[in-house]
Amino acid sequence: MTCAERLAAVLSVSLLAACAPTAPDDVVGGGVPKLEPSERGDLLRHEKAATLTGEQIAANVPEYDLAELVRYDVDVYRVYYSSVYKDTPEVLSGLVMVPRAAGPLSHYQYHHGTMLPFPSSDGEGSLDAPSLYDGSGPKDDANQLETRFLVAVPASHGYFVSAPDYAGYNITSDLEHTYAYHPELAAVSVDMILAAQTLAEQLDVTLNDRLFLAGWSEGGGATLATHKLITEEHSDRLEVTASAPFAGPYHMSRFYREIMTAEGELDSLAIYNWAVYSANTLSGLNIPAEEIWRYPVAGALDALSVQSQRPTEVYQRGFLDGFAEGVEGDFLAMVAERQDLHEGWTPRGKVFLHSGEQDDIVPYYNSVDTYTALLAADADVVLRTYAGDHYSPAESYFRTMMSDFEELLGPPP
């Protein structure tokens, strides 16, 4: 989607929101009764959304021939759980898929990639939130590729699968999404794991002690950030068996530096700018907008509506100077401390990093730098490289990930 198309979509969504009927005080979006947050990770409510046969799951992914990986029918549940947003208790939503298979089952959590914070004409927008999945194939306004493919197929293969929406989607669509800000993404993802495991108990589904994490793009970063948070703060109750992030931003300080020092046009500058806005706002750094941008930015939608694809025409000169080689301003120092995932920790459990060598959205060096640093920290880490860009290796990534998981631990029941 071009910048102009994004802006048109933003305006149309704003008009729709202004004209939309107001929900009763005791009801939120989608007719879900209002829920009050409690202890983090508590499961507050669940509802069965669908039951899908294995044949339906395979047919719902016409992009790939995955029939041999489909084994079981699957029950689909929407869940609502207690978590946090900007250090404030909040109720979030997500999806759980349960195969009709004999246990004990391994738990696999998938973290979705970038979803624009408004409906998109080609999918990949807010209607693609996992918990909004209705069990169908692709639609014009809700493509749901990641849920149809990277959530439903592993479930039918025999994994107990959870998928967080993150803050800013479905039940929290009134909030700004915490785009690419790893501390927030990891926190809500850990809470989703705990809530999903509570649902398993309530459904009398037996889980083993295997926990797998996966994700693509923004979700790749969320995956590794969740692995890091579990290793450092939740090892008393959770243990990651293996994670497999694909094309994620991990070396964030280098990523931002290279964006801000680019002289030409960047096709993905709108979403990079969204990440800048999120990092500045969510970190508490709160550099005044007029010191960062050359146009008015008061929210995430403004950040997405960049006026140019050239960083020099979007950002103030003084802000860009902070990214020059050898200079580490407040923003970059904050990013290095809070968002870099490539170094400074040693994962418990195995890490399989996946990336296309020609990725022009999240550059390959993110995975290479992370592999090099984690290997030096004595981590059990593997780098899987593909001849492709940000999207083309998706099927190879999925098949390799499934093979890696099963070779490491044996196939699920």
C-alpha cells in the first residue's frame, strides 16, 4: 500500500469510527461483555469460535500445498486474558486452537507480524487479528494468512496453539498498538502463554513440558523478546524448548541507525516511522514531536502517514544527527538498552533464526548479528538462511521450522 493509500484508508476509518453506533456501557467491541483485569496471565473468558476439519484447514491455505502436514480436526477458541498496557492492567484478546488428538500435547505459540492499525483493502490490517479469525479462507479485507497458515496448520499437525493479538487489536482496538516495542510485546505474550495453559486445564487437555515459540517480522522480534523475558524473569514456571523467529528486528540500534542515515528513499519508511513513534512513546522518553518530525505527529496514524520516503525529509536534522556514526543520543541509547535482542543474554532452550538474504524490509544483518552474538554467549543457536526476501521464504521457513522442532524433540502425538 502506498503512502497515499494508507492516508486514504486512515481517513475512511476515522469517518467510519465517527459514524459508528456507540456500544452499551457493559459491552465492548464484538458484543463481548466488559471484563475487568485481575492477576496478569489470568484467563478471564473464552468462547468457542469454530471447529475445523483437517481438510478445511488445508483448503483454507490455497497459497501452499500442506495437505501432508494436516492430521487432526481442530477446535478454535477466542480468549480474553489479564495483561498490561503501558504498565496499566488491561484485558487483551487472543486465539487458541486445540487439536482433537490424544495428549499430552506440546504448546506452540505464534506471534503475528505487522498489521496496520486499520482495515486494509488487501488484508494485513486490523481485521487480521488472530482472535477475529472465523475459520474461513482468505478474504479481501481480512486475508488472515498467518492465522490460516502458521497457526491453524500446526494445530492440525498436533500442537496446542496460542496466538496473541497484542494490545491495539480486537478487544483493545481503541488503544494504540505497541508496534515493534519489544518489552511490551514480550510481556503480553508471556501472559498469553499462561492464559492458554489455563484454558488447557479447563478443557481437560493435557500438555507436556515442551514450549515452542515462533513468529514472523514484528512477530519474529516478539518471539525472541518473549524467549528472553521467559529466560530472565519466568524460568520458575515456564521453559522454552525452542524458538524459531523469522525475519525479525533484533539488532534494533543498528536498524534505527541505518534507517536514519539513509540518503535515498526507503519503501518501508512508514512502518519504520510507526516503530519510532512507539519506541519514543512507550519507553517514556517522550522526546517532543517537533524535535523528531518535520510534520505534525500526534499519534500512530500520523506516524504512518509520512510525507516522503526520504528520512531527511521526514525527520528533523537535529534528530538525525543523533544517529551519526559515533554519536549515541537519548533515543538510540534507550533502544540499545531496552530493545536490542542480539546480545546481552544467553537463551535457555534452542534458537533457530530464519531470514531471507535479500530481505529489504527487515535486513538480513538482524539475524546474522544475533546469531554471531548469541553463539559467542554460548547459546544453542542455529541460523537458517534462504535465497529470498521478507516474504518468499515463508513456506520454506514453516517446513524447516516444523522439521527442526520434530527432529529435536520428536513429533507431537
